Amino acid sequence: VEEISGYSKYFSIDSEKLSQAIPPETAIDLPIYFKALRAAKCEGNLKFLVNSEIVEEIVLKGEGVSPQ
């Protein structure tokens, strides 16, 4: 978690690595309790401002390997 001047704390998630951890043909809904800091991804990372309510929901589709 880092501090940005003028903003409250934020954290970032590597969405590509997270997708690799999800099996294909699977999608997970990520209810975000954090307000998005930027509309677009920052270098493959999703950055969120800390917030107390769900402000958006992100669906991540699985790109990992099938479970054997």
C-alpha cells in the first residue's frame, strides 16, 4: 500500500498474474470496495483508492491451466 499526494492510500493488483491463477472456462467477479484511481490499467496493474463501498465490479476471466 502506497501513499500518493492528494489521494488516500491505494494498492495495486497484477491482473495478469491473477488471471493465470484462475482455470480457463472460469470467470470470477471481483466486487471492488475501492474506488478506481485511474480509468485505465497502469502498466498491467489495477490501482484502487481505498473506499468503504463497492463502486465497481471487475470480471477476471481465467487464463491459467486446467485442473487435472
